[in-house]
Amino acid sequence: GAVVSQHPSWVICKSGTSVKIECRSLDFQATTMFWYRQFPKQSLMLMATSNEGSKATYEQGVEKDKFLINHASLTLSTLTVTSAHPEDSSFYICSAPRTGAYGYTFGSGTRLTVV
Amino acid sequence: GENVEQHPSTLSVQEGDSAVIKCTYSDSASNYFPWYKQELGKRPQLIIDIRSNVGEKKDQRIAVTLNKTAKHFSLHITETQPEDSAVYFCAATNNNNNDMRFGAGTRLTVKP
């Protein structure tokens, strides 16, 4: 149980375009979703926290107008990278706390390459 | 907010030896400390976790210890095998639907 499905697993896009990443909780309701970014050989850095039905909370230094987060339902949170640039190329991964249990469930990650 | 520090950043051991990775945390409210193993390009996989009401937990070759007073916790891998080679991350959270902060990671290499 407690599966988070993340799509796409990889995407290549041109500079200036937008890319949407989806995370769906398949067998539980995710009222909260955490979005992380991981550059090569680095740790997972929290970008923002999305809460169903309210505005996302962004970490310091993360541009909320560039990384749009929507958490419109209890099973879906999306991250849209707008006007992507090569420096946005990274591994993006979502995570949700498991309901009624300790621990967090991760999506499978999305490798974004901006060319 | 929580700040997690992890050492060493790289660790190389001979097959069969033990490996120890250490982490410290700053927020005394943190009460859940998971350890993740991440292979290249994949999601982190939970390998073991510990809650603040216990000091040690063991699962076959893997053990984790927690010192709440000193705010540090450690991962111990015994009888290492080449397939243990990966990046390991510690993390800390109060698990109250609050965010989880990760250590910087340790790249473990087990030489056959």
C-alpha cells in the first residue's frame, strides 16, 4: 500500500517551454505532497510543500512563479516548470506522508533535461 | 527548521567489512529518522527507520542507533556486499505531516 505514481519518468524539452509533472497517490489520500529537486551527486532538496485545497509553501530561494504547484484533489499534485532553462535540468521527485503510519512514500522521480 | 548533517560524504570498504554513516540533527522535535538507499536515477528506497522512543533497531545486516540527547543517529552495515554500493541518505522529521530534511548523502563503495 501507500503508492505514489509519478509521471513522466523522464522528459526532454526546449528552453522556454513548460513541463508538467504529476504525482498521484494510488491507494491513499495525500493531503500533503512534498516536492524535491536533486542535482547530480547531490542530496534531495525540498522545493515546496503542497496541501490539498490551499496554496503551496515554497522554500527560500525557490521561485513560486516558475515552479507552479497545484494540489486540487486528495490524490493528485502537479509541479509545472514554466519557461524552463537548462539550469532547471534536474531530477524532480515527490513524496507524501503515509496516512496513519510513520514514513513517507516517494514517487519514482522525473528526470528533466532542458535543451 | 530542521538541519541534518551527514558524514562521511564518501566511504569505501572492502567486501565483508562494516560501514558506518553518521548524522546529526538540530530540531529536538524531530522524532522519526529514516535511512534511504538510492541507486542512480531511482527513487530513494527506505532501508530502515527509527523512532525517538527507541535507541537501536536492527534488521539483518543493517542497524541504526539513535542518541536523542546528542541529537545524532548512525547507520551500521555489517558484512558488506558489492550490491550495498549506493548513495545513502539519512533524514529527520517530526512526521506530523511536516517536511522531511535529508542529509547530504554518503556514497558507499564496497570493493569485491
